[in-house]
Amino acid sequence: MKGIVLAGGTGSRLFPLTKITNKHLLPIYDRPMIYFPIQTLVDAGIEDIMVVTGGRNSGDFLRLLANGKEFGLKHIHYTYQEGEGGIADALALAEHFADGHRICVILGDNIIQGDIRAAADRFRAQSHGAHILLKEVADAERFGVAEVAGDRIVGIEEKPAHPKSNYAVTGIYMYDSSVFDKIKTLVPSGRGELEITDVNNAYVREGSLTFSFLSGWWTDAGTFDSLLRAANMVKESGAVADRAKGAA
């Protein structure tokens, strides 16, 4: 399975910080934001990774990450998204990189406490389809929300005013190679973007979308409040101390 980190966009909710840099290069306590999704993929046993970026500061990713040696990687691939076409549009740029393999996609501002190794292994054992990670939250209306019936997802709504559950769809998605054909059938939403929720619902209609619940805390870091929350969570989790101990 290959890994794809989506790190484009303008980061408009974090202006003026993002007037001079890409959002995913901002610090989360002691590390750049982009380090966290890459480490999540590496911890899941994924070593072939592409970063999809965009904007005027895209070259800074190469300066920061180089070939991924800090993560134990031999190489990181890069591609560039022009404009604001949405998550599914950014993912479509990775079709050549995926080359028929299964992929694990993670949004570049998603920070998690635990790991996704068990979910990745479950998807590896799945014959086809897709797998997503859910998290129970108190403010589900801010997210894509999964309606669950037993062990099945029967539908996903994007930012519903009246959520049918408290299960938010986190920004971690695993797909088989048919995802790129599904993206090609999408039409832009009212926001003018190709929505990842529409991709996931295509798998729901096939009956091939499975799910796991994400353990530990999870947050995005796309607003000032969530950026601060992510930094505090990283600090309080002890990850910093553990890393320093390992370096010593």
C-alpha cells in the first residue's frame, strides 16, 4: 500500500500566518505539521509516500523533507495542485504514483495520538473497496458524518445541520485502485470542489466501504483554535519527551 499526504490549499482560515508559508509547514509544538501525517503513514508500515502540495511555498516542502531520511525513508514523491479543486481533485493527481496499488490518504493537517496500523492491516486483508476511520465527537456538524447501521456505513453527509450520528469521518481514507475512476465521475459541489464525501458514498453504494474507530485523540489544525489545541495535545501526550529520550 502506498501513502498520500494532501498538503495543498491556501490555508485562508489561518491568515495572516499563511500569507508567507503553507499551512502544513506551521509548527505543532516542536515539529512542522507535515511531520505528523507522514509519521502516521510510516508507523502503519507504508514506505512509499507522495506529498501533494500547492501554492507559492511548495518548494519549501522539498527543503524541509528532502528524501525523507528523518522518517527512515529512501524517497518521498511530490506533485503540485493548481488552484482549489477540493480533496478529491488533489487525490486525482496521485493516480500515476498509485499505479494500481492500494493507497492510504491522509489530510496534512490531521494530528492523531495513536496509530492506524490495525486499520491498515484490516484493509490490506480486504478483497476490495475502501476503509475509513471514524471518531465520536461532540460537534459532528463540523465534519462529514457517517450514519452507521450495525457493522455497515449506510451513508455519509457533509457538515449536516442535524447529524444522524456523532461519528465524524476523520481525514484518513484507504482506497483500492477504483478510486480514481470514481473521482472521474464526480461533479463539483456547491463549493465548486470535488468532494471526498462523494467518493466515500460511491463506495457505500457498492457496499464495499468498511470502517474502524480511531483510538486516542484526534484533531485537525486548520484554524487558530485547533492549531493551539493540536500543539497542547502533542505536548501533553508525552510524545515530545519520548522523542527526546530516544534521541539521547
